[in-house]
Amino acid sequence: MRAVVTRVNSASVTIDGELKAKIDKGFLVLLGVHVSDTEEKAKKIADKICGLRVFEDENGKMNINPKDAGAELLIVSQFTLYADCSSRRPGFTEAARPELSKPLYELVVKECRDRGFNVGTGEFGADMKVESVNDGPVTIILEV
């Protein structure tokens, strides 16, 4: 499982011209599911996302986790994170099919909500417009 986590001042997802979800300060998470991923990996990446200490403390050091920073999460499924770009046309054979990836994506969302986060989502499989105001910028790639 792979996540691109960007610290944002705000982020939103629009589908067919309608606002689906919006967050203020927090993380925009683009989440890719690999063909070999499991529930255990979904829980592990949720734990990493929720514990990532990249918010600044009183000394300007990235030392605060999202919960203590009062952050929100916007988690968007992104199968293209497993693109094989060995040729000019990407292949996606390493990305899990929807019957595996959708339940694991939903499990990550649930795990984050269970930790007390306000979690916005995109819509699995939809054509989404994602906007963000990056903070820093701080972008971290997580993989389990």
C-alpha cells in the first residue's frame, strides 16, 4: 500500500461540479492499493498516516502529529500510484482491482475515523477534481 501525504491548509474534492468533501488544515492523502495488499497493511498505513509528526511545534520543528495539531484528513483513492512507467504508456498491473482495493481503501478511512479524525473522501472510481493549498510544502511518501 502506498500513500502520498501532503500537509495542506485546505483541500477539496469535486465530482461532476459538486463539492464532495472539503477539509481545512490537515493531510491530503492519495492512497494506492497494490495487488498483494491485505487488511493488515491497510491498518498499518492508517496508523502511519495518523501518527506522522510533520506539524510544527512552538519551536518551528516538525514534531506534532495530526491529532494534536487538530488536523483533518482527505483520503482519495489513486490507482495510478502503482503505474509502471518503464515505457511511455503507463501500465497498471500492480494496482489492485476494485474488488480488493475498494474494501481496503474503505478500511483505511474507517481506521482513521476510529482514531477520532474528521475524514473526507473522494468517490471510489469516479473522475474527481482535487484541489489543495499545500503547506510548506510538506509531502511524504509512505509505503507498507
